[in-house]
Amino acid sequence: MPETLIRPYRTADRAALFEIGGDTALFGAPIEAYLDDRRIFLDSFYAYYTDYEPEHIWIAEVDGQVGGFITGCTDTATQERITRQKLMPVVWRRALTFQYRVGWKTLGYIYRMIRTGLLHEYPEVDLSEYPAHLHINLRANCRGLGLGKGLMQAWLDQLRELGIKGVHLGTTDQNVAACKLYEKMGFEILAARKSRMWGRLVDGPVEIRTYGRRIE
Ligand SMILES: CC(C)(COP(=O)(O)OP(=O)(O)OC[C@H]1O[C@@H](n2cnc3c(N)ncnc32)[C@H](O)[C@@H]1OP(=O)(O)O)[C@@H](O)C(=O)NCCC(=O)NCCS
């Protein structure tokens, strides 16, 4: 059996976290199926957690290597504001100065993202009840070792210590193992909507789900 450990994040973990984040973003598989340049996703999405809320990230180590992570946020409204005001201007500047590869995959993705928003296919969440959120991802060869449960428990314990009322997360019915993990850890589906966000990458519509859990 490999040696495993759940520990707090360190700044030196950033590159490994970004690599795993990109390698697992499409229902556990690499993001390149729908984006030409993973840096667009990492700079606009994961940079918030590593650069603004690193004290709420937990790392799963397997035989001394970073095998996965849970990135946490205690106040989703603040995360959305910082992403809009601080991260997105950087992403736009890099895009407009040709620092990213932008091809048809990326343009198609942006189009589908806007369409999904206009069709109200992203389930809403009551942030006054579930202010915190999380993202959890493990390398393919580090799954099924109990690390998902370990990471989740570390974040739930931290939220309890901080006195946070509730936590939510977004996923899809394609993330089968993840949905099982969430239900096992006491989360319930708060809202679910069918969406064609992922286009032809998946047969038929995908169900986007919001799960939530109160912290007692
Ligand atoms: C989801 C994920 C974090 C789970 O972590 P994990 O370490 O593999 O899960 P654990 O070993 O802790 O198992 C926890 C529970 O999840 C469920 N589970 C785990 N793997 C499963 C699988 N392949 N199929 C079905 N259920 C599974 C089981 O209920 C399990 O509990 P049990 O062992 O008591 O039966 C991991 O599989 C992963 O990173 N997947 C790809 C990325 C992803 O989908 N992230 C979530 C995005 S929303």
C-alpha cells in the first residue's frame, strides 16, 4: 500500500496543484478536450485559491508526492468579487497580448458558457445558508485510497472550527465517484439542471448539480 498523508498546503505545492487541476478538469480527465490553453482556466479559476485563500487548501500526499487537493473558500461572494476585480483583468490582458493560445475549442467553450448562463442552466445556491464552497481533485493513480474522504474531512473540520454555517459545491452527474463521495459525506442535492454546456464531448445533456451541507 502506498504511504498517504493529508496536510496543509504550502506555497511550493502551487505548480503541482495547477497541474492536477488541469489534468482532472473534464469530469476527472484533462481539460484540453475543450480548451486550447489550460492557463486560461488555471489563471481565472485556481489562482484565487492559491493566491488569496491558501490557508484553506489541503493537500493529499502519496509516497511523498502531491497526489491531489481540496481548495476551500469560506465566503463565495468575496471569491467572486476578487475573481472579477483582480483575476479576470489579468486574464484579459494576457489574452489580448497573445500570451494564451486561443483557437476554435476555446471560442466554442466561451460561446457555450455564455449560452448556459443565458439559459439559466447553472443551478443557483443560497449563499446566506451555504457561504463556503470547495473543489476536490486527485490524480488518476491516487483515487480509491480514501484520500477524497480524508481531504473532505479536513475541510469540514476546519469550517466547523471557523464557525461557518454551510458549504456547497458544483459538479455534474458525469462525476460519478465524486457524487458518491459527497453523498457519503452528508451533502445533499440542492438544485440540478440539464445542460448542453459540454456539447458533443458527452452523449446527450449533462446534469449540473449543486450539493450542499450544513456544518453543525
Ligand atoms: C472524486 C474523488 C475526489 C474521490 O476521491 P477518492 O480518494 O477516489 O475517494 P475515496 O477513496 O475517499 O472514496 C470515498 C467514497 O467515494 C465513493 N467512490 C470512490 N471511488 C468511486 C468509484 N470509482 N465509483 C463509485 N464510487 C466511488 C465511494 O462511496 C467511497 O466510499 P467507500 O470507499 O466507503 O465505498 C476522486 O475520484 C477524483 O479526484 N475524481 C476526479 C476528479 C473529480 O471528479 N473531482 C470532483 C469534481 S466536482
